[in-house]
Amino acid sequence: MAQLTRKPLFNPGGDSDVLLRRMIGGNTTNLNDFNNVKYAWAKDWYRQAMNNFWIPEEINLNPDIRDYPRLPPAERTAYDKILSFLVFLDSIQTANLPTVGEYVTANEVNLCLTIQSFQECVHSQSYSYMLDTICSPEERDGILYQWRSDEHLLRRNTFIGDQYNAFQQDKDDFTLLRVMIANYILEGIYFYSGFMFFYNLGRNGKMPGSVQEIRYINRDENTHLWLFRSILLELKKEQPQLFTPERVAFLRGMMEEGVRQEIEWGRYVIGDGVQGLNRQMVSDYIRYLGNLRWTSLGFEPLYEGFDVEPESMAWVSQYANANMVKTDFFEARSTAYAKSTALVDDL
């Protein structure tokens, strides 16, 4: 494993030739020159992310104030625990992304990471807005900190958190790659049983404001997933020594563990007690997502027989479609959900 050196902030001797630019281990000047980039896809991503700007308080949560106390116990419990999980994930993302950016030596990609970090802040704000609106302060604090008291939540957060912490100790290229894969798992696997649960509420006519908040968040997370997939694919080309068969097997094991934990979590928090969902639906959908994420990096599927989206879960992608203009549920007006042509959502 090659040791990495944190890039200097002021570097007059850096390379100005974009052909010499590298994702990691390059010699960057840190000059943000939008006309001279090596990774053209980063420009498209940057403009799309800028056009995705939104404010959580734009969404009307008054119907949710009415619906939340009326949720059946299983749905109420799932709502609370999933929200606790999601707010922690976005919080740790906000803290971790600048650490990754210190070693990414492609300026245009660092611009994208900075926007992603901002968007993770907005997501955390959104979850807080949801809780502040529908809960008492005491209930809110209890939900926010369930990740400490619920062993399932703590175990899941520990899996990702330990990968992030490892890079605080070992500044080498493969540990950074593990952090990037952990980010990819978080964005592409960990969020989705939560999103699925909220969309199921929506198709049952419940908590429409919360559902709309999740749709905005889901759109952002799709672009984050696309960003890290692109980074990983560039690293495969530039740093093939990071992708030896032994290391790919290690990364595959990380992905499989992420899928296993997501299935276990979905069965625990959703189970068979939520109208419209059951354990089998959750398991099949997450295995399909695991295949989709891993094959998107150019590898073979993880699970035989889960190469296409399960028919029972087709409604999830309809809710999460990043290219649709959404409508406010109660004011019947366009919310400018997509202000420009969205990135192709092939993730």
C-alpha cells in the first residue's frame, strides 16, 4: 500500500497541464479553472447539483402533524428508527467528505465533493425539520439518539464509521479506497430500505410532506452515488494496482456485508407488520440493489437471480425518479424539483 500525502493548499509548483492531473497522488495547484478540466463528467455533475438546490422548509408538513399520531405502532416505530438512522448517516457524511477531499488532487472533483458536503447538511436539516414539526422536543431528542441505544442501529453505524476512522490512522491509498467504497455502500445500499419505507407511506396516503422531503433527498443521493461511482471507475483506470484480485475480493466482501446488514435492518425495522411491505420484498429489493451497485463498477453480480428490479417493488423507482418534476401535494403547483435536465439515473 502506498502512503498518501495531504495536498498542499498553496502550491505554485503544481501541474497546470490537465493531462497530468490525477484523481489521487497528483500535483495540483488547487486553481479552480472551469475551462480546463480532465474529468469532463465532473462539470456536468457540478451544474446538475447546483440546479438541485432546495430548502427543507419549502415543503408543507402540516398534514404530517395530523398523520403522525395516527400511524399504527409498527409504522410509527419504523418512522422513528429509520429517521434516526438517516440523520446520523448524513451527519457522518458531512464530517467525512472534507477528509476525502484533502487527498483528491483533481480540482473539478473536489468542487463536487464540496457541494455534496453542503447537501448532506441540508439533508440533516431536513430530518430535524421533520422531527421539530411532528414531535415534542423530548420525543425529538429520543429519536435523534436512538442510534446510541438501539444495538441494530449502532452496529450498522459502526460498520461504516470504522472504515472512516481507519483512514484517520492509516493514510494509504487502499484505506482511502475502502473509505470510498464505504461511501458508495452508504449512498447506494444503506439509504434505500428507509426510502422504500417512506414511499410505501406515500402510496398509502400517509405523511405526504415527509415523503416529499425524502424525494428531494433521494434525488441528491442519486447524484452522490453517481459521483462516487465515477471516482471509483477513474481510479480503476489510473491505479490498477489498487484492484488486484485479493483487494477486489475484500471490497466485494464489504459490499456483501453492507447488503447483509441492510436486509437484517429492513427485516428488523419493517418486518411483516407494515402495510404494503414484508421481509421478502425488502430482501429481494436490497439484493437487487447490491447487484446493481457492484456491476456498475464493472464487476460480476453478487447474487444470482437478482439482476432485474423485483416486480413487487417497481413503485419505488416511480417515486424516486430523478427526472420527474414533482407537484406539491396540497397546493397543486410545480416545486421545480428538477430545474434542468437530470443526470441519467442508471444507478
